[in-house]
Amino acid sequence: MELDPLIDQALATIVSASGAQIAYLELRAHDEVPSSAPRYWRAHGCSHDEVASIRQSISRGIIARAIEAGRTISTPSAAEDPSLRDQPSVLRHGIQAVICAPIGKPAFGVVYLQSARADEAFAARNAEAVEVFARQVSAVASQCLSRMPGETVDATSEIRKQFRCDGLIGRSVALARVLTEAAQVSPLPITVLLAGPVGTGKSALARAIASNSPRATAPYVDLNCAAIPEHLLEGELFGAEAGAYTGATRKMPGKVAAARGGTLFLDEVAELSLPAQAKLLQLLQERRYYPLGATTAVVADVRVISATNADLRARVVEKRFREDLYYRLAVMTIALPGLEQRREDIPALVQHFCVEACKRNELAPLALTRRALLACAEAPWPGNIRELGNAIEAAVVRAHYERASALAEHHVFPALPRNDGAPLTFREATQRAQRRCVEESLQRNDWNITRTALELDVNRQYLHELINSLGLRRRDK
């Protein structure tokens, strides 16, 4: 039986009979950690914006209280309720009377009813009907959840059977698409360009492609083109003969030679100088290259995978990147999504980073609180996986310093309260944490952009963008 029409009709009937404006229902599997989107939800009278606001209230508002208490929670006026009145969603949407009934024991979902006018009798009139409906939904919840293939089924499970990629965490459709494209190119000798924002896992994907290729047992050599000064980059990449430049007292093999028979990964390839681009083009076209100071070409047997967070097409137009090299590098391009496009993967990533941070620092394992997972899933992560990983490692340190047994929300977002005493939103907390992290690193490095970028493991362009967006200024200037 198709349940969606029945549930939709039931929600519409409840709204009509109760005088409410909005009815919302969501279900989560018992073993599911919180994420920005539940496995199953239906709504009546909601815009997409209002649905998002209702979801955001799960960790801090009436929905959280209903789930935790396992009983119906109501208020005649959210605008006058001290625990709810300062929430942005209450102010923005004029929320007044609210009823929220849990589904199941223990609760794994809610039925939520909302009115735009204050009404002392709203709960008394409608609570019983909402609770009856919640019990009815509980009886068919497994059917609702099991038939959601995009949510309940790991979208990456099939491709993982043929493509080994344990270092790439997640189960989203977006990640499955990336892994499928990587599996297609891994057995071939073609060059691959990995494109995507900072911190999206391009290095991990490059290593996975190499590990699944015929060159899996051969050397894997990587080079961050943004981390090497321009005047040293050619020598680092192609090597140099003795006397090729000041300080070259002996023959120096480069990364290309080190990767012979294997894979060469060039991260931040957009940062290559034009002379280095010309030599890389020769390597790709002719399979040979000249070390600095050499008069004889060296045959190269390497597969090249490159990565960038820059718009290479735009740089071609600006004459900052060779068009012929672009087409050589981008025989196959794989676009990696940011965490904004795969938020359902964030809880699993948080769990992974927490376990790894405890192991790496030889600390006792930590549990994860529901609120911490939900906070991470809802927060903005402009630095994507890398920023999330750094935040969780710092949170692990804070939790152990407090001798806590579980990683809590305040460990991840330790920002101070606002001056008006209202709790910070996740976005505000994240921005404050980012600001403190970047500002402290800049001060440690005397505002040297190159050293700071290396310490934070970001490229210089992104660091400049962060400094501007966070409004940071050098204090002694």
C-alpha cells in the first residue's frame, strides 16, 4: 500500500479540524544518528523554508523536548515561552500555539502541529487526536522507512564492492556518484582532474584511484604545488643536475623520477608557474622531460592525477593557465561536492574523526551526544571535510581535558554566549570558532600568509578569502 497519500490526507484533516496552520511528521530509524534531513518526512501547509526551520528546532526546541521526554509537549504561545521565544524560527514565522507528540517508545519521530495564533485551549482540544495519529504512524513506521531507497540504503554499498575506498566516509548519493566515476577511471592510464572546493577529499580520492589501478603496488608520490616556492617548484617536480642552480651541489631526483612506474598526484595544480606548466605539458604529451640543467631528456613512466579548487577554465581565459595543458589534465574530470551537498554524511564523518583523533592522540574512546551530532550536521563547514576533521580533533582534546565521557556540543562549538545572553546559533558558533583558529594561527606566524596557510592546511587564496570574510585585521597595523 502506498502510504504517502494516506499520511498526507491525515495531516490535512488534522490541520482542518484543529485550526492549525502547519502539520509536520518525521521518522528516523532507531540506529540512525541525527542529520539535517530525516529518513522520512511529510508536511502540510509548510513552505520549504518553514520545514527547514522546524528541523532546526529539533536540538533546541519543543521537538527535542518531546523526543527526550517521550511524551506530548505543548505551549499555548511560543512567542511567550521563555525556552522558545528567542528562536529565529519563532520570530521569523510568527509561531504561537504548538503541539508535538512523540512517535514510538523510545521515540524515533514526532507529529508536530503549529498555529499562528495564541490559544490556551489549543492543546486541550487537539492533543488526543495528535497522539492517536502518532500511535497509528508508529504501527506502520517500518514500512515508511524501509521503502525509502535514497535514505535507508547505503548508496555507496554496491560501488564499494568493486572499488576499495575505506578512507572515503559516507553513504550519500553524491558520494556514490564520485566513487562510481573514480572506479571507471582507476584501471585506465588516462590523466584525471579532481575538481572541488577546499577540503572535499581530493587527496583521499586520488590515493583511492591509484590503489585500485594496475599501478597499485608501484610508488605513489604527491606534490602540493602551492606549498613550494615558485623558484624551487620546477626542481622539486622534475629534479635538477648538479650545478643547475645555487645550492645544487649534487644531482637531485624530482617527484617525477620518484613516481616512476606509479602515480604522481599534483595537488593545487593551478598554482604551477607558466614555465612549469610548459614542462608538465611536455611530460604528458611526449612522456619525457628535462631535469633542470639537463641536456638529455628522461623517459617518464608515470600516471598523473591532478587536483584543484580553482576554476581552471577561468584561468585559461585569463591567460594564467595553458589551454593545451588544461585539456591534457582534464581527460576525465571528477567534481567533488562540498559538505553542503552531502550533509547526511556529516554524522558518519564526525564519528570517524572522533575515533581517529582518540587513537592518534592515545586518548580513551569517546561517545558522541545526539546534540553534538545534530549541531555538526546543521553547521556550515566552508572548509568542508578538512575543517570538520580539525574541529572534531580540537573537540576531542577539550572533552578529555574536562574528563568527559562523551563529545558534547560545547566541545565542538566552544564560543562564548552573545552579549544579549541568547544562545548562539550553530552558524554563529562555527564562525567564531573559525575566527579564533585563523586569528591565532596568523599571530603565531606573524601574519605570514604562506606559513599560516601551510599550518592550517589551506591554500593561500582561500586563506585570503577567510581573512576578508571574518573581518580580521592585523592589530599592529
